[in-house]
Amino acid sequence: MELKKETIEQEIKKEFQLERMILFSDAVFAIVITLMAIEIRLPEFEGKITEHEFLLMLQHQGRNFMAYAISFFFIGVLWTRHLKLFSVLNDYDTGLIIRNLLFLFFVGLFPFCASVISHVTGFYSPYYLYFTIILCCLMMQYLLLRYVTITKPQLRTYPPNDQELLTEKFSLVALVGFIITFILAVCCIYYIEDKEDKVYGLYIFILYAISLRIIKRKFFKGLKSMG
């Protein structure tokens, strides 16, 4: 009876500590989004302004808002995947904690990177930095996914099913695809001589997103037909 009571207490303790890890992760996501939103602000002014001046101020915040919108979307995707990943866990270990902290470390750099691409213009190093952080986030999230799906499935409430195993493989394909796209974009921007045409190098990421969507449908098509 005492052994059973001790086992129940240990299970409750593990669930509580795992819940703390999830709450800490959610807090980081929330703070990152808040800090990015703070960057969208009107410049300081004295006295009254006209409506035309106000609209011009809003227009000048266009880059800030675009950076916020893109970053918010990407962080939302990361948070959704993180939520699904941790929803199947009932235990944790040091390996999970370290991978999660490293993942949150790169997520926490988003406000800085979004601020850089909003305020620094005339060259493409800020974009390289921004996409490097995205790459690091994707890489760490994949390592988290692989850890709880392949390396340590005993941390889960139940063994990984076929769809989760396929998701792990697709995530690796998406990660490799992003790395290749990043390299191609840098090469295009570097070798395009016309300064105004260099921006087309970034459009490769749009092709990557479209291609990834098509590959995903084909990737899971066989699983749906089996279901």
C-alpha cells in the first residue's frame, strides 16, 4: 500500500514538473510576441499633428508591421507544434530539458531579428540573420520531435503511431529543404548584380513554401488512403 502511494506521489510530481516546463515555454512565446509588438510604435512628436502627418507616421511603420506579422505567423506555427509535441508526454529527462531550452533560446532572439530587418536597410545581412534564426528554431524543434518520437519514446503516454513517425520524417525533409533554399537565396542575392533585382533572391522562400505544401500532401497521401 505504501509502495503504491509512493508511486502515485512520484507520478504527480513528474506531471507537475512537466507542467512547469510547458508553462515556462508558453511564457517565453508570449513574451517574445509582446516584445515584437512593442516595436510597432509611432515616433515621438510634440504638439498637435494633422491627419496627413498621422497617416505618414503609420506608413513609416509598414516595415515594422510586416516584420511583426511574418514573425507572429512563424512563432504561432512553432508554438502549435510545441503544444502538440508536449501534449503526448507524461515524463521528462535532462535531454528533453536541454533541447527545449536551446529551442526557446533561439525563439527568444526573434524580437531582436525582427527589429533589425525593420530598421536596417540597404543591404541583406539582416535578412541572413533573420533566416538563420528561423533555421536554428526549425532545427531545434526537429531535434525535440526526434527525441520524443525516436530516441526516447518512453517519455510519451503512448508509443508513436504511423502518422507521428511520418511527421518526424517529413520534418527532416522540410528542414533539409529550408537549408537548401537558404543557400540558394544567398547565392542568388550575391550573384545578382543589379541592386534592385537582388530582392528576387528572397522569393525563393515563397517557392519553398509552395513546394513544401505539395510534398506534404503527397507525403501523407498514402497514410490517409490506409486510414
